[in-house]
Amino acid sequence: MDHRRLGLVLHPTRDVSPVVDTIVDWAGRQGVALAVRAEDRHRVPPGVEALPPGALAAACDALISIGGDGTMLGALRSAVADPKPVLGVHLGKLGFLVEVQAPELPGALDRLAAGDFTVETHSCLACDVCGDNIVAFNDVALVRRPGQGFVAATLAVDGQQYGYYRCDALVVSTPMGSTAYSYAAGGPLVSPATQAVVVTPSAPMAGISRSVVLSPGEAVRLELRPDSAPAVVEMDGMVIREAATEGELHIRYRRDAGLVVRLDARRYQERNQLKLSLLDLPLLPEQLRELLPENLRRQLDRRDLPPPR
């Protein structure tokens, strides 16, 4: 695949300059143009083109997400109208979606330019939230505000009433999102090869108390009940509506809405299986590191170093 212009999607607060410098040096040698969103212009060298909001994905052949899973999800959402391959460079703490560590970046860029990769397709949830259209690649959630009662909502599937919830939060997730908020709420892990919508209550007090798994063709409607406390609406972990006291969420599953670059799909899956197993251990990351042999700790320390300039 011939990538003549790559778009950079930057973590909003982390220092991404070492990774950006590596990409700029590589692009200069390869004759590849780089672009970034206008609001990030001050964070990149002068040779990187700044594009208006919403124009980055449409103007580029592929995107490079520099950050963690949240940054990657933002890159996918930005390209949902015209999906482009997204390569994720990991700067976060855990990360289930990004694949490339910073020291691996030069080789990953060479493979991206050579077309030596596979594309992993991801679904999203297309949502009408009280008249506003949004998309979520992980989940959409109704969340209670602390000290103000519980979320009370009814669930309808294809227009038929299914039941009601009274809980701390109500999470609707994709298979990819099943490892995130839904999993923390006690929901099932769903294979990314499966097409499904998972509805999971967190800390249910009454009504439906277990996860409901629906087919991708079924339309989901959540409606706040009159006795519900004010509910915050979250999309992929970001607040999009504060303290809603009434209204409906209409949710439909959308296939092939995002394209993720995979360089070594098997190693990526093995890493994620290990990360999931570590989530259930009652140990802090630094405690786990101390359990490793000295040679492995040194390897991890080298991986944590920024890429060479």
C-alpha cells in the first residue's frame, strides 16, 4: 500500500515528542508527508502540515495513533465516515488495542510503507443520544452521579420491551469493548471475531441483573425512567451529556467501521491474553515486576526507554 500522507493523532496531554521525532525523521527519508490536527500544530515540527478539525482522516492514507487505547479510539472515531488503517503506538499503562511499542516503531513504519501488515476490522455502535448522533467503538454508558441515587432505565430490543434496570451504571458494548467497562462491571469477554452487542448493568439493585448479549441486527433502545437519578452519558469513557434526567438512547451495531493495522496478530493476541490474566491479580504492576528474573526486568526497562532520536 502506497502511503503518501500519514496523519498523526496525538495523546492530548502526554509528551509525544520522542515518537513524533522518530516519525518525522523516517518520513523525511521516505518522502512521506505528515499531517496533524490544527490544535496540535504547536506539538510537532514545522514540516508537519496542520489540517482543520475533522479533515485529518479524509486527507490521509493512514493514521498513526500515539498514546494509549483512548487515543486509538479517538483516531478510529475520526475516520468512521471513511475508514483508514490506524497504526497504534503505545505510550499508555495497559493498552488492549495498540500493538507497537515505541522502540519497535522504525521497523513498524517500514512495514506500513511496504504494505507488510494485515488489517483488523472493528465494529462500532452508532447511537442517537437524545437527538445527537455519535459513534462508540468500545461502549456507551449511562452512569449515576455519586450521591444522587441510581440509574433507572428500560431496555427495548427491536421495539419490544425487554425489562428494566436499576443500577450504578448501564453499559452497552461492542466485542472490542467487552474487555473494558463492561468487563469491569462483570460482563463476559466476547471474542473480537464475534459480532454482538452486550448490555451489562454495574452493581444492579433491581430489575435485570445479568448481561444480555444481542445479535448485531437488533436495535437497542434505552429510556430513562421517571424515577431515575440524573445520569451521565459516556462514550468510550468520555462524558458527552451531563446529568440527563429524561430521554432515550437508540443504538445500532455497525460493521467494519474501523481498520486497525496488525503487524503480528498472533503475538498481539498472546499479549492481550496475558494482560487480561493480570487484571485479576491483586498485585500492583511494580510488585509483579519484582517477581520477574533480573534479565527480564532489564529487558522491560529497555522497552520503557524512549526511541532513539
